[in-house]
Amino acid sequence: MTAALERGDPGEAARQGALAGPVIVEQALHATSRTTRLAAILAAPTTEDRAELLPALSELAAGPDRRTAIPAARAARTIAIELSHHDLPDDLAPEDVAAWRARFESIAKDTDHFVEVRVLALETADALGGYDHAAFASDPDPLVRASAK
């Protein structure tokens, strides 16, 4: 994955990650190399059992590195939206999905995060079951307020 991204081929990086599987992609999400983390972020939405990558993606989304936080939040939103379009798989507990939803809502509430990440986290929480709309009605950032329909 990393080598493909270093060559400038994000599609191949995503394909390699999908072939490697969720365990390898999750390990790569925790790598020290930014390029490896970015390759894993690209692969996450196409990986089998991708919903289980949401906790690792939330860690990156909540992190201080803008170059990984925003793409991680975007990948999480993609996974959450896809998950919302289908019945919950048997191997996913509703409690896990609720915990993931709460984590993304928490990221959206935290004004220390990048506004792009906060908006994407809000959309992710919405796809995972909703959020407390009243909590965002008076958010100091107009983009977050506007996203909290």
C-alpha cells in the first residue's frame, strides 16, 4: 500500500489494502509513517469488515495532523453511510455501533478539532444513528451549525 502511494498511485494503494484485509489496514492506520497511514485511510472504505475500522479512523480524525485527520474522517463517513444503507451485519453488535456514533459525536462537539473534521464527524454520527441536534444549535462555528440540520 505504502509503496503504491509513494509512486503516486492512490487507486493501487487502496486495492492493495483491500487485498491485505482489515487486520493489516488497521495496523497501517496506527503506523508511525504518515504515508502508510494515508494509504490505509484510502484502503479503509474498500476493505472487508470495514466498519470495524471506525475506531482506528476516529483516532486519526481526532488527531493533530490535518493531513491525516480530514481524510480519516472522510473515510469514516463513507463507511458509516454505507453501513446505514443495510441491515446491521450479524457480527456487529448494536452497542459497538452506538459507541462509534458517540465517539464521532464527541469529535464533532470538540472545538479544538479542525472544522472539516467536526463536520465530517457530525455526518458520521448521523449515519450511525443520529446525534443530539440541540447540542449543535449554538455551536460557535457556523459551518458546524449549518451541518447540524
